[in-house]
Amino acid sequence: MKHTRRLLNSCRTNGVVVHVVKHLRLSDAQCPTGVVSNALVELGAGSHIISARIVHYHHSSTGWIFRSRDQQYLWAVTTLTCICMQRWRIEQLFTYVKPDHP
């Protein structure tokens, strides 16, 4: 039961060139947390290239696909996913508490 959703090998996202170096296999522990893709990428072009890991995950209550970036490779994929979901909930709380303030 492996879920895989592939990133394009090379694309432009918000003006940044993203080149996928390697798609990483998802484990059985990562799939229940909503992780749909895990890839090593290079961001940028020319002499300004940054290596990073991009994780896509599905947020079950909204149905949205979120993308998170990790340059240090310090976090496990499931930990990174949980942190990003908590961050999203905090952003939603602030949007609810201060709807009239930019």
C-alpha cells in the first residue's frame, strides 16, 4: 500500500526553479499521516542552487495538499508533517481571532 505522487522532474514554482534529484520511497508509517510525496530537490538556477527536501502531504479535514521544505534534513518526514499541520492550525486560529486586521 504505497502512496506515490510524483513531482515534475523540473518545474518553476512561484518563480523558483525546482529540479527533482530523487524521489524517496514512502514507508508504511508515513502514509497514514497523510504524506503523499517525499523528494530531494535542488532549488534555484545557475550558481545559486540550494539542496533541500520537499514533502507533500494531504490535510484530511480540508482536502488540501500542503508542501513543506526542509534544508537541514533534521526532521523525520512524519515529524515535519505534524509540525506543519500544527502551524496551519495556528494560522487558522489567528485568522479567526483577528479577521479585520491585516
